[in-house]
Amino acid sequence: MKVVFARPRPELSAHVEAVWVFESDFGLPPDDTTVSVPNGCSRLIIPYENSMISTANGQVEEGREKGVYFVGVRDGPAFLRTQPKKTGLVGIDFHPCGAFPIFGVPMAETTNRHLAVDTLLGKWGQQVIDQVHGLKSVDQKVGFIQAQLLRRLQGSKKQNSVVDYCVAALRASGGRTAIADLEQSTGYSRRYLDLLFRHHVGVPPKTIAEIFRFQKFYQIWAQRRPYDTFAQEIYDSYHDQSHFTKEFKRMTGFPPLRFSRGVTNEFGRRLSQR
């Protein structure tokens, strides 16, 4: 199994957080729990060999081979599996407010959803499916998709500076910036900020803050640090142990100690180390 990262085109860097390729001779390990956890990003997935099945919120979705799919921002885990055969897919992760200026679809319509791009984006989506899977090499597929995203972005005026500012503030503080502070610094009410975020990001600022806060500890786990070595750090971000446990379980499906000691999630670990 390997996860390889490619550099996003400079013109897309304000919108695309990561471009990556997953390849395996045997698919995802059948004896491992593979979980995609919330990171505040929406995602474009292009399975070019084998299909990937995800289970989230009780719904089972299949990313079929030779398809292209858009996955909105998630606020809970998605459990992944494949058939045990050669597997390859390209993934593009968008900054929290990076997908809306490109696609123009209200992000609330995609939250926690796994959507075929021909359904979501009509003719453009179908053309992308047909053309990207006609290309032979992975590098060609990656280059083609980025060129198509750039073409959609050109001339777009859908960026919102208020949302950009709030997302940057929340990320810089690891999700610890109070929403009341965002109200004061922007001059907008919490209700209006919620509306802006749902439209441009897919979830309200409180949820993005929770995701960023959780990600600090998920990254520590990805570095293979034992749970005991960072247990005290949770009090910098959470009220108490029970608050941390509740939030961590909501994001991963597991209590933190069980996840740290009993879940390998090698795909998720490698994907987080970008």
C-alpha cells in the first residue's frame, strides 16, 4: 500500500489542500479498520482501478471504478473497504472554503454526502468522467483534473473574505477561537456566520472548530505517539476527559484509548501525513 502526494498547481493552491494517489496490489487491508475521519475538507475521488465502498451515518455508498465522486465535508467517520485486488484512486482535498468557488454548488447540499459528479455537476461532470478515464497514466489523470478545476475557477467571484478570515482564525488556533470572538472581529452575528459557513463550507463555524480541535490529537496519533504521552494536553482544548472522549468518538467511531491501541488505520494514517 502506498499514498503518494503531488503538488497542487500554484493557481489552485488557495483552494486545493492536497492532491494524492492511493495504490495497492491487494486493496485496503481486510483485517484492518480503515476509517476516513473529518478534516474540514471536501474531496474529489477518482477510482481508476477497483471500487471503494464507504459506510457513514448508516449509509453505504460505492465509489465505482471509472467514476468520479464529490464527497462533502463530513462531521463523522466513514468506514472504507475494497475488494482484495489491485486498487488505485486519485484524491483531491479542498480547503474548507476552497470547493465552492470552483463548483458553485452550495456546500450544505453536499455535507456528509458522496455524490457522482455527473449527478452533481451535470454535463461537465460527465465529460470529466469520460475524459479522465481515457488517459493512460496516473500523472495524466492528475494533470487533467487540475486543469479542469482551474478552468472552472477562472472568472469565479464566489470567494468570501469573511469565511476565509474565520476559517484561517479557527485553524490557526487549533479550533480554540470562540465564535463570539469571530462575531466581534467580523461585525456579523453568529446566525449570519452560520449561514455563510453552511453555504461556502457546508457546516457552521462551531463544527469546523470542533474538527480542527480533534485534528490536533488525530495528528498526534498518526505520529504513533502513545496515548499516555499526550493525555494531559487535552485540557488545553477540552473541558475535561469526558468532553474529549465524546468528541473523539464522534469523529472516529471509537473512544480515544481504544482507537490509539487497537485501530491500525494505516490508510488514514498515511493520508494524514501530508
